[in-house]
Amino acid sequence: MDIGAPRRSPNIVYVAILPTESADKSLAERVATVIGRDLYATRLLLAGRVPKIVAQCESIEAAQSIAQRLKAIGLSVIACLESQLRKSPRSFTAHRVQFGQQGIMFSNKSGQTAMIESVEALLIIAGKVETHESREITKTRMKLNLPATLLTGGIPIRRRITEITTLTDVLTERFIRVYSKKNADSSIEIRQSDFDYSCLSPKPDSSSLVHFSELTTRIKDALPRAVFDDRLTGIFGLCLPHVNPWQNVDMLCELIYLFTAGLPETHLDS
């Protein structure tokens, strides 16, 4: 059940839980017994707000057994195939929105549209992704050439040297994903840096966090029946080892959707 172990089966099944605020020592010990991990690692899995993968199994039966035992302890649990969790998300990338009485019309850069009616909205996920971008800075300066200076009897001789410094910038991209009850396999996504804010006001200052926050609020208000989930705006770790930031968020969004949709404890449709 080691979630960091190399994959050995094409039918890997992951078991995930929702962390609980009442994770006392007794609960942690019971969970540790079920998933076969030490107490410290189990406490980390039970902490925080985002869904956590606690076990990796090589059969549906093994995953169902663990899920049932965790549910009996009182945890919210799902199990899903690796193909489900790692699949590339199907999303409609919206560039503009139009708010109406019945819901929201989203349109992309190609002019295609997608409508989500208020009564059909299921989930709104607001989050952020942090990526790191490295860049090199080259600086040239003059440095005293001591051997040459000594040879000239003390006359300062300088030489030109080039220094290369690598700087790493942290880039934060905020996003919104809207899920409908009608279409469980796809979502509508808006990214902060790729949206036309002129549809919000005649003269927006810039594509800033202020405008994106306003957009988030308006979408939330226009779809009041949808669950609003902003836990991915905080600090969270990797869902699985060796995934990039966007892959990690895709998996977490999928898990949040599965828990929110109120699906059975096991979600093992291929």
C-alpha cells in the first residue's frame, strides 16, 4: 500500500480520505493500523484540508476492503482507479462570461460557448498554482589582477570577469473551475492571466488579483446552489509523488469533485 512505490500493476486503485479536524491520537492509531503506516505519517495524512491519498492497492477488492474499514472508523472515503485520477482533464477554457437570470454563459477565444444554469451548477473550485521559473542574469565587473599588479611594481592591473547568477521566480496563477450536474466528465475553467476582464466593467485597470476576486464573487453569487470550495487557495502538498504543479491540482480537483458529488465510497468506473 506504499503510495510512493513504483507501479507494478496496470489496475492500481487509490484510496483517498478527507482530513478531519477531530484527528486525535486514538483515531490516528486506528487509521495507521488500517493503512499500514506509522503514527507520524498517518497524522500528517489526517491533517490539513485537501483530500489525501492514504493507500495504493493493486486490486479493486483490496481497495474496497480498506475503504470499508476507514469508513467504519468514521472517515469520508473514496477509491478510484489510477486511470480516473491521472486522466487529462476535459475543460472548457473561458475567456469571457455573460451573466444572465438563468445562469452564466461562458465563451472561449474561438467564440464557442458553454452554458451553466444556476439549477444545474454543482461545484465551484477556486484555487491557485505556484510554478517556479528560473532565469540567468549575467553581470560583468572589473577585478584586481593581483599577479599582474605585482609584476608592474604595484601599478593596479584589472581584468574583466563575467558572473552568471541563476534566479528563481515563483509564479502564481489563480483559477476557477465550475462543474455541472449534467456533465460530470468536464468543467469550465478560467485562469487569472488569460481572461478578458472588460466583460466585468467598461474600463478594467488590469488583469489583477482584484478583478479576479471580483469575478470569483460574481460567479459564486450567480450560482448560489453550487458548493463553493476554496481550499486550493491555501497551502497544500503533492497528491502523489513525481507530478508537476498543474497535474497535482488536476488530481486534487478530481478528488474534491468526487467527494462533493456524493458518489459512493468507491468510484471504480473505468
